[in-house]
Amino acid sequence: MSHAERYRSGGFLIHPAAVLPPDVVDAAVRGMEAVRRGEYDRGQPPERSPWNPGDPTDTLCKIEQPQRASRGIFDLVRRRRIGELAAEATGADWVQVWWVQLLIKPVGVETERTRVNVGWHQDRHYWGCWEEGSELFTAWVALSDVAEDCGPLRFVPGSHRWGAIEGGDFFRGDLDATRSALSLPRGAEWAEEPAVMSAGGLSLHDSYTIHGSGENRSDRPRRSLALHLRTRNSRPVGDLRRDLARYIDDESMCPVIHGA
């Protein structure tokens, strides 16, 4: 089965071996730590985030648009290799990065204070700035080795064909409760596949694919960047001054990584 067939069938594709050079990954990791400390070598801070410099390091760190602040992160985000793999999976002739999230999952367990899990959800639920039918997907890039005990991303195969599902919640850390709240279609079969990969590897998933992640029980933080991507078959709607699509005309923030 080809990569495109796997992506169409399951709603996701995992490249477990590194697809990016080690020096690019290392520079992005250094950039990640600098941004977390409040140091911005591109001269401006990231977007307002749930995370701020000085926040506790034992809870999930999620920083929006970190490529605005870090040269190392931006260099990874604009890599044409990511665009090539995305085009191979989706058949697109043009791919643009339209939003980026930095994610550090610390070692530890989910508590009321230390939120480390990511609840089951579909990305499309949060992307109302795009017209219905827009072709949107995500490249999740590992910046550290992600083994089964690291709390890897977990995909539900075939869930991209179930349409919009009510009840998902990125921010609800109780995975059992989140799953119970999902309004799954009659006859839906639930299975989970972990996205285990080496640093520099990546996964691709459709905006309707249900996914989440559990606790990091390893001895190291799990580091990643989520690159949200679009093809020509996408159109923003609403007030572009405020919504998530507001930087798509600025390639210093949202580079075209295939077809330009």
C-alpha cells in the first residue's frame, strides 16, 4: 500500500525514521528552549499562549506561532522535505504552513494542576476560520525520540470518515472521560495507533482524524512541533485580522513548503 493509500484509508501516516537532518532538529530544540525562556532571536515574541516565560515546567507547554520568535524553529518549519511528504500523502500540488504550535510534554502524570495529557479531539473543531470543505491537515514533527512510554500521539484509524464529532476536547486530560463524551456514529470501531518515531520523524493527519495523547512515563520531555498545513483547496472566512488565518499572506511566518 502506498503512502497516499495509507493516508486516505486511515486518515494519518507515520514516518517513524528521521526525515529531517539532525542539525536542523538540534537548532529547533535550542530555539524551543530559548522561546520558553523568553529569548527571541527573530526580534518578536510568539503569539499569546497558554504558556508564558517562568510558568511551571511540570505541565504541558503549548506555545503558539513560535517560528515568529526563533530562527531555528522557522528553519525547520520552512523545510521543503515536509512539504514533499505532505504532497505525497495528499496529492496536493501546493502546501502552505498556516499555523504552528510548540508542544513540550513533561515527564509526569495527569493531575488537576499538572496537565500533561491531550484529550481526544479533531483539529477541525477549532478551525472555524476555514470554509467548510477546505483541505487542512497537520504535520506533527518529533524533536525528541518518541517511544511508547513518552506519551506519543495516538490516532483512531478511519475516524476522518466519521464527519464532525461532538464531545472532543484537547484540553480535557481525562482520556477515558473524553472518549465517553464523543458522539461516535453507529457502528464506529474504535482502535488506537501510537505515533512512535525517532527525533526528526513526523506524522501527518487529516483535520477530522481523532487523536490524543497520554502521560509521559519516560525519563525525558517529549518535544514536538505541530505544523498546520493547507492546500490550494482551502479558503479562509471571517475576520482575518483576528482569526487563525491572519498570517497566511506573510511567508516570514507562514511559508509555502511545496509548489512555490
